Amino acid sequence: MSVEDRLNAVAKNVEGKVQEAMSEVTGNPQDKVEGKAKQREAAAMHAKEDLKDQAKRVIDRA
């Protein structure tokens, strides 16, 4: 697991949440879509890191 990768995922999620919130203020539906997409991308990044952690644990046990 890379702490840097986890931090990048958290930053991407926060960026998406802020963009989605700003869409409510500005009324721009495109920002809402893009914000949600960034949040999904962050979730995928976390899932990838979880898989890497799990694989490392399996290898370490072998």
C-alpha cells in the first residue's frame, strides 16, 4: 500500500465533493456530473489499494 496513493484518492474524493457542492451554488449540472465522477474515481483508487494490500498479506503469509 502506498500512503501517497491513498492520499491522492482522498484528495480526489474531496475535490469531487467540493465540485459537486459548488454545482448546487452555481446551478451548473456539468459540475455535478464531474464531481460525482471524481468521487467514483477515488473509490476505484481505494479499491485498487485495498486489493494490493490484500495481495501483499497473502504473499507475506506464504
